[in-house]
Amino acid sequence: MEEWPYRLLAGAGFITIAWLAWVTGSRRRLNWTTIGGSAALAWGLGLLSFWFPGSHWLWSMINEMVVAVLTASQKGTVFLLGPLALGPGQTLPDGTVSIGFILAAQALPAVVFFSALMAGLYYVGVMQAIVRLFARLFYRTMGLSGAESLSGAANIFVGIEAGLIVRPYLAAMTRSELLLVLTCMMATVASTVMVIYVSALQHVVLQIAGHLISASIISIPCAVLISKLTWPEDGQPATLGGVPAVPTDPNLSTVSDRDASAPPSNFIVALIDGAGQGMKMAVGIAALLIVFLGLEALVDLALAQLPTIGDVPLSVTQVLAWLTWPFAVLLGLRPEEWQIGADLLGSRFIETEVAAYFKLAAVQAASPPPISPRSLAAMTYALCGFVHVASMGIFVGGISALVPHRAKDISLLGLRAFLWTAYLATLLTGCIAGVLAAS
């Protein structure tokens, strides 16, 4: 019974956050089919994820599959890096023991392997079938245009590459459609980098891989709800009549004609191309962490020269934590968890969700764990999205390269998506977990 007040608080948080999206938006006439359909689908997917009898088995199976992929990817990494690739507590046959967790040597190589695997699944047509299934679900339940549905479905599995899948329709999209596309991109995470979060949380969150996939799926209707409350459709979408076909070759390797590559000629070439893109992605993630954590440290040095506020020294993460404190409350966290929640919800803007997940894992590794299982689920779901400074540049720049004449619209809408709509969408997902997750 003691959890019910906080579950009710998370439910009230869902309503409050949705209201914030509307009151800070354009306040145009709402399409209640889309608003009601997206809210119902989000909660329906949440009920399936947390309360459906078969969900435990499904998430366990998915988690075992992803962990198996991580284990398989480790074989090549150990061959190249030796004991540096061993996770904490692991040993080599010759008795060499792990020196501890090293992100660059143990988590990032899995991105390369998983990217190659995804490229192979695209080549044989598995991913297209899954994307098409979700696109039809979103089209029929939320009253979206076909291009919006297709982009949202693709964002469950990919990031910026979703723009390529709807590339032929970007030029004619209304501003409401563009905002939805950008919001979905930032409110979800690509499956290729999801393995990093699994490596961070697999020892503190049961069935973490399944829950991360669940969070990405639930975040799509949440992104629809927030974006359509903020900017209701006021035009006539060109693809209102149905869902376009999913490209057999989405050209996942690039976002520009200049760099476009020919489709892979066979399965092995697809794996090679995917591995190459995974390597670029892994290096990009490492570079972003180095740059933004370094910049944060520089700003912190400057802020340290200012007077403290209530004996609390100023820092970037502290300022962001103060700004996001109300959202930690609205997620339904317990009072003793508000500080931890606010720190993570704020730091993700600069440090990325990768650093936030590793911080969450480090906090929860204490004995006893300071965060309850329900609150841990709420935080895990709320952090599952590309809501950080670097992603805004990647997504806005990438989509603008596809339709240069819409660059002004995309830059303005991208800023709104980063600062507000995508962030609120991930919080809605966290609120659903805060209401429904087990204690």
C-alpha cells in the first residue's frame, strides 16, 4: 500500500506533463483522435509490458538474446584487446583477471558487432517486416499520416537513419509532421547503441534489454501525444491515405547523396558495411563523451569561482538538477530519491544518456540499493532517449542535409524538440513505468 501514493503521483505527473506540452504550444485546435489514440496506445503498451502474464517471459527471452550478443561480441574484442575486454570478475583461460570496467574496451566494441548484425537483418528483410507491422499499428490507432507512422516505427530500431526511410516525403511534410519526426528521433534510442545501456545496467536491472526495447516502443505514442499537443496538425499531410512502403535498402550508412553507397550485393557485404558504420558510431560516441564531459569540467571550473548557494557549490549538473527537480517528483519517485533523479534527469542534457545510465548503475550498486525497484524502472524508462546537446546537432544537421530548403524550419523545430517535446515524451514514458512497474 505504501507505493500507491507515488503511483498516483506518477499518474498525475503524466497528466501534468501533457498539460505543460499544450499550454506551452501553439494552442491550436486539437485532433482528439490522435490525442486520445496516442494516450490509449501508450498506456495499453505499458499494461502489456508490465502486467501481461507473458511479458515476463518475453522480456527474459529478449534479455537473454541481447546478453548472448554481448557475450559473442566479446570473443573478438578479447582477441584484440586481451584482458582489457574482460568485464569485472571475468578471467581468461590462462588465469588473467579483469582490471575492471572500461567503457571503450568492453561496451563500445559491442556497438560494432550489433551494427553488423542489424545490417544483416535488414539485408534479409527481417527489420523491414517488423517496421511495417509497427507502422500499421501506429497509423490505425493514432490517426497519423503514413510518413509519420513509418518514421515512428523505424525509430524503435534506428536513430537518424529513420529520416532516410521517409526521405521522399520530407520536403512536403507540414511543420507538425516535421516536429513529430524530430521528437520521435530524440525520444527513442537506436538498437545499435542499446547494448551499451545493457552492459551498464544488466547487473542492477532485471531483464534490462527487454525493458529498454519496451521503453522505445512506448515512447513513440508518448512522442506523438506531446508533439501533437504542442503543434497540432494544421495542414494536409501528403501521405494521409496510407503507410508508404518500407525501403528494402534504407541506405543506413549515410544521410547525403554525396556519400551515398550502393546497396550491399550479398549478406557478407552487408555485414562488412554494418561493421564499418558501427565503428564510426562507436568512435563518435567516444568522441562526444570526451568533448562534452571535458567542456562540462571547464564550465564547472568557472562556476566554482562564483559564490555558493546555500553552501552548495555551483556546477553545470547542479544547475540542471535544480531545473529538473519538479520532473523527478512527477515521475513518482520517493522523496529520498528526488535528488538522485534530478541529478540524472539534468545531467543527461550535457553528458548524454550513456553517462546517465552508468551513473544510475553506480548509484544502484550500493548496498542496500538506494532506489526502489519501481522508481528504478521509472528512471530507466525516462532516461531512454537521445535528449542531449550532441543529438540535436546530429539530428538537425542530418535531416537538413536531406532537405536543404527546409533547413530553417528543421532547425527551429529541432531546438523545440530537444529542449521540450522529446524531453517531455521520455518523462511520460517514465511516468507510465512509475505507475505500472512492480514494487
